[in-house]
Amino acid sequence: MPLKFRFCLLFLFGTSVLFSQSKKYKIHTVAFYNFENFYDTVDDAFTNDDEWTPNGAQHWTTEKYQQKLKNLARVLSEIGTPDNSNAPTLIGGAEIENRAVLEDLIKEPKLQPLDLGIIHFDSPDKRGIDVALLYQKKYFRPTSYSNIPLIIYRKEIPKKEEETEILDDEIEVKKENKNRVFTRDQLLVSGFLEDEEIHIIVNHWPSRSGGEKATSLFREAAGKLNRKIIDSLQRINPQAKVLTMGDFNDSPSNKSIKSGLGAKGIKAEVSEFGVFNPFEELANKGLGTIAYRDSWNIFDQIIMTESLIKSDFSTFNFWKSGIFSRPYLIQNSGQYKGYPLRNTLAEAGFSDHLPVYIYLIKEFK
């Protein structure tokens, strides 16, 4: 039955519950956030992080790092409110230097009461930035996790076209590895949300550095790898519930999402074993998570298998999606007024991306 009624919310013994007429629904928020250059101040000899040190180009000091921790903790603790006053149960993150910064983050006063667990692997990205999953231990129990490499190659370096977005990384070409493009792995985590099995893929697909068209094939390959992972899970269990989230560096209408992954933006068009992208509708409304040259785009998305869009809420299923935006996340003056409030040389900001989220709900009996 469609959810056309208004919901009110309260806490019941630590579990968020939605009420409507005579029905009650448990609710969990699932979120993704590109943390943008979430570095510590220590120079790592094995990665290209020199600019994010006290003597580097960004003058990244302990004070700035501590402020960044506080900023991120504030955002993560508030994503999904007011429909769910509990912080997200599952949080995918990108542009993370190492596990140590995540350990510092979950100790922040706004996050420590959540008792967050961490799943993280170092990736081959030359800047040392990775993806990770944070989760509330009282609601989610991981049973397996792995980092799945995206193996792609560049035969020759294409001519650089006009840039189409703020560049958040550069792609390294290593001749000794036959021009392999070293990018982030795709993180697959399986586990139980309360008593239901669910699978999460956390992504940060190759950037548009070098031009959108010249690098599209890399993201298309990332979409195909995502589809391959989902297919493998569905072969084991045709009703496997899979969420794939991340900074895809492409919009919902791009080929990597529409063809590589095969995502549909309309529920009625999603076939069995297909995938649904609720952020296509938001993109069609002109909303965005990242701004460039006064144009907004949705690169950050949470996409799901058909098994999560059932109208039967006897198990956890998708309710609705959103982009989390608050005045404190937006620049209010200067050249980039109205853009996400990112790091500057003067101070630590939040991110050049806005977070995205979805709600999963289940009838409470």
C-alpha cells in the first residue's frame, strides 16, 4: 500500500518508530557522504598526501584537522532528521585517508554514543583516499566484507578537454602496470540489519579529471563491476537486498548508471533482478549534491535492487530518499556563495558534496 499518509516520529526503547493511524513502522536511515579530503596531518611516504600536512600547500594543521572532525561529526549525527531523530544506522563514506581518521571521528562527542563500527580497506588510489562503511553496532551486524578492485587500463593519455566539475582527484597512469588506472576499490559488506540480511556496496568511481567524455569508459566499467557484484549476490539468493551507494562522479542519467549498472528511475520500470535509483527523480527536479559553474548535479546516490522496493512492509523496504542540506553546509558569501562549504586555506569546512540518504522501514508488530 503506498505511503500517502503523514508520519509522526518518536523513540521507543532506542528504536525509531513511525506511526500512522493504527500502523507502526521501524525506521533506519542509510546515508552516504563524500568527506572531501579527510586527511590527518601526518605525511604518508606511500601516498601523495604531501599537501595535506602542516607544511604542505593546504597548511593542514592539527587545529584544522580537529575542526574537520567536529564538522563531519555534526553532519553525520543529523542526517535524516527530522523524519528519523536517530542518526543513520549505515553510513558510507569516501575520500578517507586511512582507518586512523575514522577512529578519531567516531570518538567525537556527537558520534561516540552511537557506538559505531568501522569497515575500511586501503585502496590503490595514489592520493591514498579510500571508501569505508560506518555502522551502529546495535542495529547492524556484519558477517563478511571485501574490497573488490576495479581493474581498468588506459592505452594512451587522452587530450584534456574543458573540465566539467570540481576535480576531486587525479588518475595515475603507471607504465610498469600497462597503463592501469589506479582508482578506488568497491567495498562490499554483507550483514544483518536487525534480523534481515542486507548487502552494501560503497563506491567512489573514477573522476572526470581529463574530461567527462574521455573518462566515461572508466565509470562505465565501474558500473559494470557493480552489476557483476549484484548479479553474483542474486545468484546465491534471488531476493538478495542490495544497496549500492557512493560518489559515482556521474549523474543518474549518465551511461555508467543507466547502462553499466542498469538503474531505472521509475519503480514501475524496474524488472525482477533490476535496480532502482530514487535520485533520478531528484535530479529531474533540478536538485544536486555538488555544484560547478553555477550548475548543480547529483553525483552522490544510493541505488537499490528491486527486492527493496516492495509495497509489502513486513520486511525492511525503501520508503523515500533525500539530499541533506542545512544552512551551515552552504557558503553564504563570496564567489562561491550558495555552494557547499568546503575546506579553504583559512579554515576547515565540511565538504564540496552534500550527503544523501534513504529510509528503510518495516511494519512494527
